[in-house]
Amino acid sequence: MMFCKITILNKFITLRVTIMQSYFTVRPFLILSCVALLLGGCASEPVPVSAPILSGEQMLSESQGIANLGDRWKKGKQLVESGNLLVREGQNKIEEGNRMIEEGEKIKAESEEGYKNIKK
């Protein structure tokens, strides 16, 4: 038969465990240290698993992938620069077209005015 009994004696807490009519006294600091060790073990971070070592083939494959990304980035940059150039050229052509339209409208208006003066 086993049971636990807690008693207070002279400011010390003692835990008495009775197993088959014999008494064992365990001091509080021993209990606290066991509990602290148990909690410390449960609360600690798990041991990280180390990353596997890359083989030469894996490193070569990854470096080729990175090189491909660099080439694609350069191609994208060239496309952006070409697009910006076309936009600037297009804006210049639009401005030139608008000037031609204004000049043509002016010539048409002058011609119509001249025709009206001749008819009078």
C-alpha cells in the first residue's frame, strides 16, 4: 500500500512516502530540482536536424538555375529599355503629327477665307 503525506515541521515541508510500512523523507529542494529538470527538458528546443550536404551535381544544377535567372533578368531589362525608347519615339511622332494637323487646319482655314473673299 502506497500513500503520500505532507506535513509542516519547523518551516520545512517534508514529503513522506509510505511503502510497505517504511518511511522515506524527501527534502523540498530535491523535489524542486527534479521538477525543474523535468520542466527544463520538456521546455527546451528540439535539436535541429542538420541540412544534408549538397553533391557536386546538385550544386551545378542550382548554379545553372541561378545563371538562367540572371540571363532572364538581363533580357527583361533590355525589353524595358527598348520599350521606353519606342514610347519616346512614339511621343515624338505624336507631337510631330499634332503639329502637322495644326498647320493643315491653319492652311485650310486660310484657303476657305480666301475663297470667301473671292466670292464676294
